[in-house]
Amino acid sequence: RIPADETPPETMDAARDQAARCTRCDLCHAATRTVWGEGNPKADLMIVGEAPGDQEDLQGRPFVGPAGKLLRDNLDQLGIDQDRIWFTNAVKHFKFAPRGKRRLHQNPDAGEISHCRWWLGLERRFVRPRLTLALGASAAFALTGRRDPLSPRRGKVEVALDGGAVLLTWHPSRILRLADTEASAALEEFRSDLRLGAHQAI
Ligand code: URA
């Protein structure tokens, strides 16, 4: 499903155009559109989530749903300038199971993440961030190739498959799913990782 004539794009815009027609995995069939990254194309800090959710799929922009709001609100509260960040996802199509009128989010699998690494790799070559913040296990796997549990790795910097530096943290949707004290503990860890990432990169 990789087009024979696909030559690596030379600009971010060309990459975005090619990705809009991507059929490397099956997620393109049910999703509304490819959700490409956005932000500062020369950012020192890149933030990588898992995949677009329902809102992202409809609006065509990353981090515009509830988890994205949690991320962006905390960046604002910590005084971290969003104009200095490139926001993207490990997988660029929404994966879901239809339930009546609703679309229930599903995690992309290792194969889907691996296919989509092509696009993430291109974004990384164009942006060349000093540091990347990986939100959750899917982003961690996309960037580092390692699938072992996130808990002992969170808050630490690992080397990405492409040699870059990756700081691992929770996915914001995890914080939204937890209750009470667990949620506030995870939120504090998340905020401390945002601070550390911004401090190291920007
Ligand atoms: N929005 C995104 O674009 N990605 C995520 O991982 C979560 C919310």
C-alpha cells in the first residue's frame, strides 16, 4: 500500500499533502481525514500524542478535544508558549469503533503505529526539535521503539530511534480517566514533565 512512485517529500507542505492521501494502513477508510501536526515548524519542543480523537478527526487539528484542552490549559498555566511548540501525533488517523451515533476511541496497534512512523519521521526531519515530549505509551513506542510499561520510564529522557531526545510522560486522557487522588498525582507528574520539557528545550 506504499505507492511505488512515492518519493520522500522535500517540504513540510509536500509531506502534509502526501499524508492526506495515505493508505499505508486501514485507518484511512473510516476516518474523516488525516490530521497532520501543527504549530511552529522550527520549534525546539515537539509534543507527540497518540492519535487524533473524535474532535480532532472532525476539525482536522491535533489536540482540540478534551485531552488536548487539558494539555493546552496546563501549558498556559505554566507559562509555556504554545507558539514555540510543534504538536503532532504518532498516528494521523482516528481509530474508533462505531456504537450507535457515537464513535468510541480505540488505541492504534503496533502495526498502525509502525506504518505511521514514516510521517512522524518526516515531521521530525523538518522540525528538528531539541526535545520531544511523548504523551503516553503509543507515542513512546513510535519514538523509541520500546513497548515496555511507561510507569518506570515516565519523567525521564530516552534516545529516540532517530537519535533525538525524548522525555516520556502520561497521556492527558489517562489523567481524565483516573479518579481523585490518583488523578491529582498523575496531573502533578504531568505538569512537572511539561515544565522539565519546556526548560530543557526552550
Ligand atoms: N488529541 C490529539 O490530537 N492527540 C492525542 O493523543 C489526544 C488528543
